[in-house]
Amino acid sequence: MLVPMRAILEAADKYRYGQAAFNMNSVGQIEAAVRIHELLRSGAILQGAEASNAFMGGELDFMHGTAPAKREGARNIGDAVKKYGADSPVPIALHLDHGKSLETIKACIDGGYTSVMIDGSSLPYEENVELTREAVKLAHPYGVTVEGELGVLAGVEDHVFSATSTYTNPLQAVDFFKKTKCDALAISYGTCHGANKGKDTRIRREIAIATKECMMHEGIDGFLVSHGSSTVPQEYVQQINAMGGQLENAYGIDVAQLVDVAKAGINKINVDTDIRLACTRNIMELFRDHPQLKESSSIGQLYRDMTAKPKNFDPRNYVGSIMDAIMHGCGDDEHIRLIDRCMQDGVIESIAPLLVQFGSYRKSHLIEAVTCEQMAERYRKAGI
């Protein structure tokens, strides 16, 4: 069933395990993600970033997507999650990742998202507070969870960019929760967006611990989020490069560190890059093992677009020739179905180990089956 993200994070916080959140960029990926969460009996947080909404609305230049495309994409993602998740036995939340405006928040709520993030981290503190508070006022009457961000992560992912990081101040995080009434807060504590996090990156768990301790001391019922937490499995990188890719300095966060911080106050762990790498590796292997597909009338252009950019591993940059299947689901074309299978398998392979390692598997029964309507009533009674 579809639930507000808050319900999933409440269980993760109470039972001290990490809940991974995965970015989705096709209907097939959503289908696969729901299936593996069901098999492992884990609650699911599926995410669509603002750029993902533009992409799923048909914008190939998704980094500069138009408002109409973002609205259509939000509906397409929402419809796919409803199709595969509305009757699922595990609780599923659909979350907007890195929303930049209230207009985007509204479009996602209209499209069926049960949780939204408003990212004002690049703004002066008081402006970030005001923007986040307005997002809360907009979302909570619908029972929709709100995530904010405080501190700036280095790295590049979608439209999120910063050359340097600014760590979150735990005392300011407490003030932020109090003033905004948001449900969850993404903190900056040493993770980094994108695949180039640097070798042997060490995250500062003490920031997460201090923030959670301050929240508990002040009686704040909120949750902490780790962005930029892809693990970037090195076998994916090596396999891609062995087939002609040109990925350099591609390193992620060590899984052991993420498992550790999940027990120290981090409730939600965002992962995106791992999925992109696995999907691209699988598609490259498909063409390697079946070279006749390079001349296919339906996916030959995809191969040419992929190999034209050997440094880019994001499928969104080379699947433009099969956008109808990406946006609405795979049809009867046998070759397009092979690509869809590669992407689905990539999702399953990259997600399954993290559900086990972070500890959310076999815990779906611990999550309260609450609807957005019921959550809206709780917010109303609490005055938030």
C-alpha cells in the first residue's frame, strides 16, 4: 500500500535500522523496485528527483526541464507507483528528491507523491527556514511528509551541485526542526553527490550522533537523512570500463559506514548512482553478447547514443530513442523488452544487497499502515 514516508521512517527510527531510498527513472525500474522490496518484505521509499520528473515527462534535456514536463512526469511516476504498489503487501512511499520550488511540490502532490523534499540548503538560513515552512504548510494538509535540508553536500547529481561542503550544525538543526515543523532533515556530514566521492571517504558520524542527541533532548520527533550515499560498487565500474567505458575516480561510501550511521541516528539513506551503474553495465553486456542488436531498428540508436558518451553512465542520457517505453512501460517490441529487462535486473541487483545490509528486510510488518488522509488528520490535531 502507499503510505506517507513518515510512517516508514518512524519504524526505522524505533527499531534502529537504515531505510534506503532509491531514485527511479523509468516505469520498468519502478516495477522491479516494488518486486524486490516485496520479496525481501521491506518497506520501500522510491524517489523521483525534479530532473527525473522532467525526464519522465518527455524532456531529454531534463536538467532544464519545463514546468509542464515536470508535471506530466510527476503524474507518470505517480501512476506507475500506484499501478505496482497500491495493492502491494509492503508499505511504499513515493518521495520527491531535491525539489526546488513550491510549484514542484504542488505538482508532485497532485501526481500522487506521498512525500516531498524542499531543498533550500543553498539559501541563507532564514530563507531556507521560510521556504521549508511554506512547503510544510502546503503538504501537511494532504498528509504528505516533508523533508528539508541543512548544510551543503559537495558533488554533482542532477541539478544539485557544490564544489565544497558545509557541515550541518546540530544546534541549528534543532532550531530548523522547531521553526519549520518538517518531518525529516537531510544533513551534511561528509557524504557527497554523484559517483566521484573520492577514495576512502570517511563520513563524520559524530555529527549525526550529536544532531540526534540534541533532537531527543528537545523532544523533537523528526528523522535524519543521508544524501549522496551511493556505494559505487567497484566491480560495476571495472566491468563498464572493460567494455569501453571511461569512468574515472568513481568511488562511493563504504557500506560498513552507512550501516554504522543507521544505528547512530540516520534513518533514510539515499542511493541513485549504484542503480545507474548496474543498468548501464547490463545494457553494455547485452550489446557485447548480442552484437547483431547494434543494428536493430528499435534499439540500434540507443547503442550509438550510449557509446558516443563513454564517460557517462546515466541511462537517461542515451535512452531517448525509446522514451515511450521509459515513460509508460514496455510494449511488445522484443528488443526494447531486452533493454527493459537489463534495467530491471540492474535495479534488483543494486537494491537487494542494501536492503539486507541496512537492515530493512523482513521489517515491513513493523511499519504502520497509515494513509495520507489519516496522517493529515494527525497533523491537523497537532497543529502542524
